[in-house]
Amino acid sequence: MQFDYRHFHIDCRARHADEGVYYARARITHIPQKSEHFRTHDSGDIDAFTNEADAISCARSWAIEWCDETSEAVAKAVAKAVAKAVSKAASK
């Protein structure tokens, strides 16, 4: 299952293991703006399931949560940098 969410492209998969279970996995690619580079994050094995559909559903939920947390962290870092720059400019 592949889809876009926010500024990310998400590829959810299920890895079938020898012991008969399916491992949820996700590859998340940041869709770059003009001056940015591609960045990719691989989840590794998230959890094991008895069927492929449940594994893919888990990978989808995990990936969306990861994207939300990453977006919030970036937004906070940008806000902090802007506040610091404004404070520095105001003190001159």
C-alpha cells in the first residue's frame, strides 16, 4: 500500500517470515521542497501478525503517527529558530 500524507510518501508492506507470520514494515520518504534533498526512513519490523492485511494496517497507522511526530518536531525547531532570530534582531 502506497500513499502520500502531509509532505511524505509512505510505502507500507508486510514481510512474510519463515515462521509463518507477517511483519509490518513502512518506508517513509520526505517529499522535498525546491532546495531540500530526499530523506528516507525505514521502520524495520514493527510487529508480527498472523495475516498480511493486519500487518499492512499496523504499518499504515505507525507511519502516520511517525509523520505526525516528525512534522511537530520540525515545526517546533523552526519556531524556536525564528523566535531566537527575532529576539536577536530586536536586541540590536
